[in-house]
Amino acid sequence: MKVNVEVECSPEEARRFLGLPDVTKANEVYVDALSKAMQGVGSVDQLQELTKQVAPMGEFGLKLFQQLMESGAAMALSGVLNPQGGKPKKDN
């Protein structure tokens, strides 16, 4: 048996329902600091060094994210995510 449940709610409502903390202010501070730091970057090497310093998990986190994206793309291209082939269904 297969059961699908669709819930329409805003990201804020979903966060509250799941009991997740509100990290809006922390995210704003993080993005602000990152954008200020990026203004002084003049080369690719400086950008890589900055990325290593400000990324939550450093270089390991970035590589892990890259591997996740690559494996997801490979699965999508191989048809694993849509075994019937063709385009995914669109909601009406």
C-alpha cells in the first residue's frame, strides 16, 4: 500500500510544526559577515581560503556537499529517481 500526504504550509509554519528553532537572526548575521568578507576578495585563491574559514564544516563539508549533489544528479540521470522514465508528473 502506498499513501501520499500533501501539506500546504509556509516554511515558518513547517519549522514551528516540526519544533525546529528559529535561526533567522543567526542566518542574517552569517550572510552579512560572509558578504562583507567577500568584498575584499580579489583572487580565486583568496576566495578558497575564505571559504575554508567560514564554511560550517570547512573544506570537508564542501566536499561532502559536492559529492551529495553529484550522486543526486547521477541518480536522476540514470532514472533511479523516476524509474518509469519520461518527465515527472506535474501537479495541477
